[in-house]
Amino acid sequence: MGKKTSIYIWQITALEFTEKVWIEGTVIHGDHKQRKVHATWMGHLIEVLFSYFRKPASGVRLRIRTNTEEQTVKTNRKGRFSCLLDNFMPGEMQLSHQGEILELPGGYPYYFPQNSSSLEVVSDLDDTVLHSHTASALKRIYSILFILPRKRKAVAYTYQLMEWFKQQHIRVTYLSKSESNLFELIYAFINTQELPKGALLLSPYLKLYQLPKPKKGKDYKYNHLKTLLTQQPDKSFILIGDDTQRDMEVYTSIIRNYPGRIQKVFIRQSSFDRQREDYWQKLQATGVPAIYFKDGDKPGEAIGTLTSILNRSAV
């Protein structure tokens, strides 16, 4: 019998679909008691930096047990695991490794049930909800390391949209290329801003040397959106993103491959050049209503159209 290794769950999400629950998470070597939330910028800096030195638990087998089934999964080289389970209720899931039950991380919900709304929202985070300066590696790294989550600024237009989604009880899922290292920073921002608490689908864990030029997979967002749509055939979607990465390109492909499923698209404009204009024109050519909003724009008219969409979908 092999020697037991000390590992803990860094992040986990359980997203309920029509017939299944999607489990996705990351496991790290070490002791979960090392995790701390800091109120000072120096403590925050040290904690965030330390996250890029932690070693993902690659190739370990986890046993996932619910009240209806039991399944064994193996983490990949970045400590990541994913699976689909039969529906279960919150509190009925247990993860273990080599017979030892693993504690689920606190501070943020892990289980996100479906609701009765016929609409779902999938939103990017960086430069869509949270000012992150993704177009500049140096500015992004500075924001991550030196600015406390409670002092990070929300994008005003998107913030008001999120308030409306929360009032209408529309489920929001955050699909971001932010690395899993930033899980605690991101949920602290969501908690502080009182944004809708949605599933955090983050990209794989990174090492420090990868931070300036992270490689996160070309089709990461597309594949996750594909799962969200195919596992929820009775839902329509609103997509929110920005023009600093590949959101317009990905959303255009999704609309073309899943006609009739996307009701509206919102894109935050950071700048405008020939390439962005080309992506925007291709997105508009799909026929799905889309808004290319700037900082300072007011979402009142857009919220009016969302109200109409919600009323039509409820009929």
C-alpha cells in the first residue's frame, strides 16, 4: 500500500444541469490550513505569490460519493479533475483520497442549483465584470499582486446588468480564462461587490514563470460553453464578454453552431481597431442582438430589452 500524500481541494464547483451535475475542481499538495485571507496589501501580495509556488496534485485518484452513486476520477498534470454525476442535493457529496475525506473549501458556495428561469447568463470576468487590464501583462500582474480584492473596481455597465439578473433570479455562471490560482481573489471581489454568486469556471493552475505569458488553451471557453448548452437543452443564454481576448470570436462560433440558443450578447469595448471591427461585424452578421458598450454607457435601454426577452421566454 502506497504512502499517503497530503493534498487538499483548492477549488471545486458543482453546477446542476437538467439531468446531471458537472463537477470541476483543482487539487493541491499541502495542508489546507495554510490558506489565509489577508487584509493588508503586503499579506495579500505574499499569499497571491505563494499560490504560484504551490504544487498541483497531478495524477492522483479521487473518489467522489453522493447519495446516488460513486465515481473515481484522476487529476491531470495541473491537478484538475472534471466529471458528470447524476443529480444530487447540496451537502450530499463527499470527496476522498486514499481513504481520507477531503474538506471542501469555504468562503464561497460550491453547489449551484438550477432554477425555474428559462434564461441563463454566462459572463467573462476580466475586463468584463472586473477591471483587469488584460491587454497589458504588466498592468494585469500589478493589479493581481498589489490591489486588494475589496479595492478592485467593477465595470459599471456590467455591474448594473448583474444587479438586474440577481433581482430576476437568473443564474449567472462566470466563465473566465483567469487561472485557478486566483480563485480566492475572485470570490472575495464577488462577495465585496455583492455580485450574483455564480459558478467560477476558471482556467488551469499556473506556475509563476507562466504568469507573464500564460498558455490556457485556445478552445477553453468554447468547450465550456458547448457543455453548458448541450447539457441544458431547455435553456436560452445571454453571453457577456469584452474585446480584449477572443470573446467575440468564440461567441460567434457558438451562435453559428447552436442556432436559436443565444438570445443576446454584450461586449465591452476597450478600444477599436480593424481586427476588433472585423470580429464585431462577424458577430453582428449572426443576427443575434448584440451591444458593444463603452465605459460610461448606461444599460437602461438594454435592461428594457432583456425584460422583453424574459417575458417572451416565460410564455
